Amino acid sequence: MAQNEIIIRFDDVSFEYGHTKPILHEVSFSVRRGMKVALMGQNGAGKSTLFSLITKEAQPESGKVNIDGGLSIATARQVIPRDQLDLTVREFFEKCFQKKVYDIDPKIAAVLEVVHLSAPHERIIKSFSGGQQARLLLASALIQDPDILLLDEPTNNLDKAGIAHLTNFLKKYQKTVIVISHDSGFLNSFTDGVLYLDVFTRNIEYYVGNYFDVVKDITVRIEKENSKNAQLAKEIQENKDKANFFAQKGGGMRMVAKRMREKAQDLEESKVDVRKEDKTIRPFHIPAQKDLMGDIITITSFTTLKNHKPVSHKVKIALKKNEHLLLTGPNGIGKSTLLELIAGGDAPGISVNTEVEIGYYRQDFSTLNFDDTVYDSLLSIMQKQDEHEMRSVAAGFLLTADTMRTKIGSLSEGQKGLVAFARLVLQKPGLLIFDEPTNHINFRHIPFIAEALNTYQGAMILVSHVPSFVNKIRIDEVLDLETL
């Protein structure tokens, strides 16, 4: 088998969800055997859809998707399907294969070692933390030893050790990998090409090179396109002005005016479609609930998990207005469980001011009703419903008129994240709880999110495994669950 052989080829592929949501328009590109490629594009552009076309779960409206015959494909998705959360670890891995695999336990043990996770094979999937579930998703693809490995946001919820383990594995992996991720450092460590999906032209551009070099190339190209368009706009206006001048002269000058208008039209057609998808969300501010006095939350005791066993801890933590707490610790120690108890407002060892409005950003978006439209979800969180304010906030998070009519469950994970942030702005909470708020979010948006958290003037508790994000946020106190 030749290393340079093309094994994935899209020929003029178009795809849409109904007539209202076109995703791809006459897309053509190819991927060679053994390549490791990043798939980039704005939230909601259709990156996960591209994976579905490769796996044949979706069929193109027109054009052809060619996958080299006999090649196996496995996908590590972003989230475990809800109907699989009650399975045991063994049952979860058995579902990865179409035929029964005998003596599967040694294979499960080996793949769990690869993703750096220790777990009894009888344990129920939903009992694992978000980070542990991310490792199980990755392991479910790796256990199939596929020729083509598709990874959809594989670093979401992974702690530093998990990301390092995955990076090391991918560097050594000899087969073809296509990965969707917003973690620029992770992508740069092993990719040798980028597929860029433009949400407006609905086309895909292919760039060769490591991730940082490609981003630099794209930036230079955008600047050139903007510069060229600015020059053309100037020439177009000059020709229109001349056409108007000569038209007023009458007689033979009308033919000159006509030629000027035609030249302006030709120049108009020469303008380049600049990459509009490089938009970011607008800078935003999360207003804090007013008139809150004294301690907003106090924590005196809680439980963590170490070696799958509960361990009790006594602490003295009290957060007032404008105080930020960072909660740290490895995957599976109980960070999300502690956040859930705090969000509930009343648990042994945890006391939250009864007057406080709690804004809770969950990593699985389960605080959102997936059957609501975006419009209803945003309006319902407001204490005083104001449609003008709601639409203004929504626009700042790139939630378009079409998106507003869409049910939350039909959005991409990244768009759900933007809806969750818009709700917090409209809610105006006194206590903010964030569980991995950068998961699924386009990296261009992250500086604005960091600044909003940095300047938030209520009490805040943050869990994040992304040091570059945390470093941009004012932290007043750290609670490290691993060193207690």
C-alpha cells in the first residue's frame, strides 16, 4: 500500500439539511494515506456533518464521496449518546463492533491503558465524570484499530495528563487521522494539513503545513483579499462618478457613460468573497445581580473520589461578591459533582445565599431544554422579558434569525455553548458556576469569554483544564482537590 495513495476523495459534493440549511456546496478535496489533518471552521459550519459523509451515515445531495475500498473507519464523537449511558463499560465497547467479539476484556484493558483510564468493566457509563467519558469515547474508536480515525473534539474535558497521553499516541499512530478541535496547541503538535470549511461559501480549502503556519497563511490571505477589494471599491466608485458626469453632458457622452458603467460592473465581478466566517462573537459583559451582601456561598465539607472510593474533606471557603474561585484536580476526582451540589443550592457542608440567582454553565449543556427554540430559551431566562435586549445579545453571539428559530437539540455543540453564554448575560446572576466553558467553543471566541469572566463582579467558581484560558482570568482562591 503506497503511503501517498489517496484514500478519501470528495468530488463536487453538496449537502443540505432540508432547503433551509445548506452545509456543503460542490466541495472537492482529497486525503492521502497516513496523513493527520485538522478540520477547521466556525461553530455550526458542518464539520461533524463532514464526518457523517465519510462514514456514510449521511449521503450527499449531489457529487460523490469516494473512500478506498475495504478501509475501516471509526469515529470518536463529542458526547456519549444518552441511550448508552446506562450500559456497563463492557457493553459499551461490545457495541463498537457489528459482530460479537469473544474474549473482549483483554482488548478493553489494553485500550483503557492507551487513554490512561482505570475502570472496572462492570461500571455503568453514566457514573463516569465528563473527562472520563471523553476518554471512553476515544477508546471506543481506538479499540476498532481503524484505517481512518475521525476525532471530534477529543480534548474536551481531558485534563493535562490526558491531553499529553493522547498527543503522544497520535504522534506514533501510523494510520490516517482527521481531527476536529479548537485546541490550537494540541493540533499543532501532530497535524500536517488543514481542511478549512467556510460557513458562508460552504466550500473547503486545503492547506498543507502545521496548524500555526496554516493559520498564518489564512490571515495573510484575508488581508490581501481585503486590500484588493478596497482598491476595487475605489475604482468602481471612480467609474460610477465619471459615468454620472458624462451622462449629464448628453449627446455622444452617453456612450462614454455607458462604457464607464460597464467597466464598474466588470470590476464589481472581480471582487473576492472574503472569508466571512472569521467573525468572532462581540466582546460581552455578564452583569452581576445587584444588592447582594455578605457571603454568597460557604463550603465547609464535601466528598471526592480517590481510587474509586469516597473521601470526606473539611474546608473553610466563603465567597463574597467579586470573588473568583478556581477548582482544580484530575478527571474523575469529583469536580463536576461538587459543582452540581453547589448549583442545587442546598447540600450538607454547602450553603448558598437564598436570595442569589445562580448561573450554571454545564459541560453537557443539560441546563438547556433541547426541545426549546433558541428564541424561547433566551426569552425564558430573563426576569423582565425584553425582546429587543434579547435579540441584541443573541446577535453578539452570532445567533442569526435562522438559528433563533432552531431547536436547541439541533444545534452543534459549539452553538449550544454560545446559547448558554447568551443566557448568562440575560440572566444577570449573582453566582456563576462554569464547568469547562471552553469546550466546543471556536478558539477565536475564547479571549472575549476570558475577559467576560475576568471582569465579572459576582461570585464565581470555575473548572477549566485550559491553562492559557485560566491565566487570562482573575482568580482570588484555588481549591485543588488532588492535594487535600
